[in-house]
Amino acid sequence: MKTTRKGLRDGELEKDTYERLTCAECGQALKTKNDPDEVYTVRRCPDCGTEWKELR
């Protein structure tokens, strides 16, 4: 699982006009899964299921 920063650099993620992260492949805004026991938040595309982690 890549980080959101690496996904942005590789072109897998894009930011929309409101600075929300979107999947470059599907064009959908990413959903957030926040586990309180982890140091990072998982960002997931609802269409293709690809996941990225975002450090807090």
C-alpha cells in the first residue's frame, strides 16, 4: 500500500477544485477509514478498491 503523497507524485491520485483527493483512474473522491490504533488513515477508492495510506 502506497502513501497518498507517492500516489500524487505517480499520477494515481489527483486533487479536485476543492483540494479533495480523487482516484485518477475512476475520478471518484476517496473514502476514509480511520483506525484509532494505527498511525495512519486508509484512503480507499469506492469504485476500484485501491487503497493508499495517509500519515496523520
